[in-house]
Amino acid sequence: MKPLNKFPKKFFDKYKEKPVKLQKYSPGMRVLADKYVSLLNQMLAGQNARVGVIGSVAYEIPTADVEVAVYTTKSNREAVINILESKFGQPLQREKEFARFEIPGEEWELDIHVYSGYEALVSEKLTKFMLANQRLIKEYENLKQQSSFSRREYQYQKDLFLNRITESIPENF
């Protein structure tokens, strides 16, 4: 399938060179993610939104944060974002098919990603594809650890990896 964005390496210059603090996966991370999945499902009842755990917590590998996805339709996206803003404040990032809320925590930062359109399709399929391929999860874990010496390099390498994997997902997956 077609990847979301192919950014030039220069795009990643906006990230600092400081190291990324990866934390070993802990079942407590999943407990936190599941707590927010439940909360979001309650908050968004009747909105036709799907909620799930994504990223490294879903794969049970070291991570810098806990991520939960909210998948919306194009028609309910703004209503969902408005509901989330009433509880969590303004999103840190807001684009056409993506928004990101950051919830600081005592142990782990939690990010809520709101997806719609093609970005939602890619995120859902990527998560399912990775979970079906343990070899890819191990490769991703190794890449994250090897590039964590620099936020810039970490983001760049993750982008290359995730685009490569997305391109390998069959359309009918």
C-alpha cells in the first residue's frame, strides 16, 4: 500500500540531537493504554469512532511513550476532536487527517492520535500487519534501540522503516 508521507532527510532537522529515553516495555504500560481506551470509548460513545492501542506498547517492545489511536470518519472527525479538547486541551499537532494530544504522566507520557481518511487506514493496517509479523517487530525494536542516541536519527529511521513496511502491506490485507 502507499505510505503516508516520504519526507526528505532535511525534514528531520527540526528534531534535537539529544537521546531518546526508551523505556523497557512493562505490563503497566498496557494497563495505562487500556485505561485510556476504555475512557475514550465512554467519551466518544455514539460518535462511530474506533479506539485501540498502537505502536510499541501494542508490540510489547521498548518505547518512549504510550500511544492510543482514535479512528474517525471524515464526517465526525471535528466532533471527536472537540470532545477530546474539552477533556485534554488543544492538540499538540493538528493536520488534515491527523491530530495528536499529549497527556503527561508520572511514569509514562501518553499520546492520543486521532486519525481519519487514508491515515486511519494506514495506521490500522500497519498495526495489524506488524502484529502478524514478529520478525518485523524485532527488527523495529532493534532499529529503535540503535538509533535512540539522537531524536533526529530516531525519527528518521522510524519513518524509513514504517514507510518500507507500509509499502509491503498487500492491498487486500
